[in-house]
Amino acid sequence: MTEDASQVQVLFGDEFKRRLKIFKKRYRQIRVDLQPLIEQLQAGKTPGDRVVGTGYTVFKVRVKNSDSRRGKS
């Protein structure tokens, strides 16, 4: 078994892409801030807290915002 077999392909929906484009105007480092989360997902990890009662497997994850002087949001 190869190491690549445990990796997950992360795909972005159209709505996510659209909102990311909007947020990039205000938060210029948003792609850099999201990169560690994307890498965790690709490695097959499930970061964050699981949200129950949705009918789907959903996790709530907080990501650092380098453009804000506050904590994670």
C-alpha cells in the first residue's frame, strides 16, 4: 500500500469559490490561512468539532485570520 492511498482529494464548490473571491478583497492572506486546513483534510484528518443533527458528516473548524488582530474566528 502506498502513502498516497490515504490522501483525500479536496474539492471546492462554486459557492465557496465565489465567497473566497469576495473575502480575498478584504482579507488578503485568506488563502495562506486556509492552506494548513486544506493540507490536514488532504492527509485524511478531520479537524474541528463534529456538528450533530444535520443528517450529514459536518465539522466546524476555526481558522486563523492573519489580517485581523483578534484570535481565531
